[in-house]
Amino acid sequence: MSFYPPRRVLMGPGPSDVDPRITGALARPTIGHLDPAFIQLMDEIKQLLQFAFQTSNELTLPISAPGSAGMEACFVNLLEAGDKAIICQNGVFGGRMKENVTRAGCEAIMVEDEWGSAVDTAKVAQAIAAHPDAKLLAFVHAETSTGVQSDAYALCQMASAAGMLSIVDTVTGLAGIEVDVDGWGADAVYSGTQKCLSCVPGLSPVTFSQAAVDVIQSRQTPVQSWFLDMNLVMGYWGGGAKRAYHHTAPINALYALHESLTILQEEGLEASWARHARNHEALKAGLETMGLQLVVEAASRLPQLNLVSIPDGVDDAALRTTLLQDYNLEIGAGLGALAGKVWRIGLMGYASNPGNVRLCLAALENTLIGQGLSLAGGKAVAAANAVYASAS
């Protein structure tokens, strides 16, 4: 039988709600991946991704797989067996970077910070001084497991000054907060489509600087992944009408990405960042009215992914089940060391709107009251409304 999923409001760590314009794009007629019309679409996607990343990098494209493949593409193309890489970890995804390094036969030098805190640049400086032979520095700009933003500009500049390449994970960052690849001086940056771009999961936008391309093209050994070898992929995503077949691209998913990026261009980067920030402030006001605390300090807090401490006595799993069953609302659980201690409430892309903020606050308030907390009903939404009123 055909599958018909329930309608949900997705306010977890991703995927986010998909704009109806994007689901409409998915349903358009499939054409060949070497069709001249599709080649034109590829060129437009590349230009739109350069706009979103704020870069002029020629090697900017969507990997035909989710963000984890974008991460792997950056590491396997830039590292060769025996290389050394400095990896910053302040959450789950820094750990995955380490996995990529060690699986490539390389040495990972770890710079670890407490989950919920930004990467400490002083610790990174110490690691660079202790390991000047490291080939690259890698860090997570927007850590999905903790809702933390780290200083991408400072970290990329530190890597560059030391003669190292930089790899940046901005899966949750792109379109939600400022991402300025050229301004940062970043060398390899990857993201995902299912977060603030409000597209379907399954694609990973990446961009490589000319310095990174030079390293890829001068490798002494083949890239260990045939599918993710940028020397091969460049032949398909390069400029001009003539393309070398590499793989069958996910045609309709790329229609969706094109529509997503078109929507972003129509809204404007600054307007998108401001919308995410405004809805975060409204959500924050409502949460604090209920006595709920945001874990991350304001200076390094992601507006699009809010880490909330679970009050004592609240049944985490039961609350999230109630939200899903009674309100069709999904929020995220904590990961790793934070499992059972926090909720992750997303305000990403199309889902970042006042209606969702009000729904989330009202549903949380009602469900917490149902679990025995003493709260005055309606005050959380009123606090959010006051933020919106002051911003209008």
C-alpha cells in the first residue's frame, strides 16, 4: 500500500519543515542528468550556492548525499595517510570529524571543550604551536548537538596564519546565521539541505577554496572514496556545457535545492538571519516565562537551535511523545552526554515563524502543567507576543 506520512511540525534539530514551493518543485518532470536543460540548472545551483556561502569559489556544488557525506568529502580529499589534523570537539559532530581523520589513516590532534561551550581559541592556538606540522584545522561552526556557535573567522584565520587548511562544518548554520566563506578565509566548508534551507534531506552543499583545490589536484595518492573524489566530481560539476558523466544526480532533489536557494535569494541573507534571530528572541521570552533555562551563553547561542534544560521531575520521553501525539509537534532530545538532560528546539528555515513559536510554547506549557508543574496558562505565548509587538 502507498505510504502517507502524518503531518508534523518539525521543530527539532532537523529535518525542518519543507516549504510547499520546494515540495512542488520535487514533483516536476524528471529529465536526464546530462540534458542541456539540467546542465543549465546545475550552473544556476552553483551560482546560488556561491551566494548562500558568500564565496566566489569555483568548486562549489551539492554532494549527492547528506551532510555526513559532505564532511567525508572534505576530509578524504584534503588528507592523505600519515597526515596530521587538529580537530576541535565541543559536541557530537567534532567527534565525527575525528572518525573521518582516523579512518583516513591520519593522526587526529584533539582540542576538546565542554559541550554547550564554544571552541576555545586559546586552546587551539596552543595546539597549533605544539603541532606546526598539522595539515589542517577542523571545527564545527554551528554544533547541532549543543546549539553552540564558534568563531569561524578567528579559527580560519589562525589556521591560515599557521599555513594550515581549514575545514568548517556549518550544516546547521547556512541561511540561519552569517556564513561568510571568503570573509573567513575558509578552505573547505560543508552544509546540509534539511536545516535552515528548508529543503529535503539528502544533499550536502560544499565549497573548496583554490588552495584546497590545489591540494586535491596535487595529491600523491588517489582519494580513498571513488564517489567523493573531487578530481572526478569536478568533471561533472565543472563549468561549460560539456560534462563528464560521474554519477546519476538526484534530479528532483536538485530541483528542490534550486527552489530553496531561490527562496533564500528572494528573502535575502540578512533578512533570513534577522528572521531567525527575531523568532529565537520570542521563543526565549516564552521559555523563560515558564522558568525554563537556555543552556548556552547568549554570546555563542544559535538562534535556530535552542538547547533547553529539562526541569527536575519532568519525564523527557513522555513529554516529547505527548507533543508528537497531541500536537503533531516534534522537538529534539539531547545527544551523547546531554541525553535526558536537554531538549533541542529548532527554529530553522520555513519552520522559523511566529505561528510555530506560539504553538511550541503553548504545547510545552500545557504538557508541563499536565506533568504537575505549577504554571500559569497562556503567559508563555503572551511573552512571545510582546517580543513580536516590540519588533514591529
